[in-house]
Amino acid sequence: MTSILLNGDPVRLRLDPEMPLLFALRDAANLTGAKHGCDDGSCHACTVLVDGRPVRGCQMQLRELEGAVVTTIEGLAGRHPVQQAWIAEDAGRCGFCDPGFILAISALLATNGNPSDADIAAIPNACPCGAAPGIARAVRRAAAEMSRQQRQQTASQPAQTRAEAGN
């Protein structure tokens, strides 16, 4: 049995510990956003976040996840700035790789609020439909929106709280 926090909810998975996370999500938890694409981990369509880091669900076994925090595209629920930017920039084509890209980008922006072109190009997810220009625009739009939200949140804090944060 593997206990994880899945999209904010505690879950106990009574499955073979050797089962890949991707299949546990899709078959046992009925979360089908992560896609099964390539069988060798090269496409990253199965990307989910584990403890905030993007991982390929097809390459991670349940035995590696005890106590982990797992977030799937369903856990973002359409509110994340990356999802909003993805839609605004019409970044996807066929939609198959969208969930994996959105999660990989959200992880990137959580650690790098102003990614360079090289940082964006280094996202390992693959899109065979040729959506790279739209994806890059979506990353930049999401980064700008997240920066704007952070500035707005900082400005709305009481002056004393801002001063304490600076010390």
C-alpha cells in the first residue's frame, strides 16, 4: 500500500508497488489527464508533479512515492496562470501533450519566474504537432502574469509585514 497526497487529498493506493504511477493514476484513480504516449519516457506526455518537481509518471513506480505530494493536471483545475496563458495563446494543437507541458511549465515558473529562451527550450516535453512557438509565448505570458500577481500581493500586504519580510 502506498499513501500519497493526490491533488490535495490523502489517498492510499492498494496496488502493486512496482506499478508505474501513470497507470495507478489512470486506471485506479481515474485521473486521465496524464497521457500514455511513448512507452519509453521520451515524450513526457505523462508528466505529473511529485513534491513540486516534474516527473514522468511512466518511469516512477509506486514504491518510490510513499508520503509524496502528487499533482496532476486535474489538480490545477483550470485556475493556474499557465493554463490561462495556454488558452490565451492557443498553445496546444491536438491537445495530447498539453497536460504534461502545463505541469512542466508550472514547475519551471515556480523556481524561475523569468525563464530565458534557453530555459524554455530545455523543457523536455515533446510536441509532434509543432506547437513550440505558441508554447513559448504561453510560458512568457504566464511568467508575466505570475510576476504581476506577486507584485500585487506584495503591495497589498501591510507595511510592517513587508518590512519584516525584507529582514
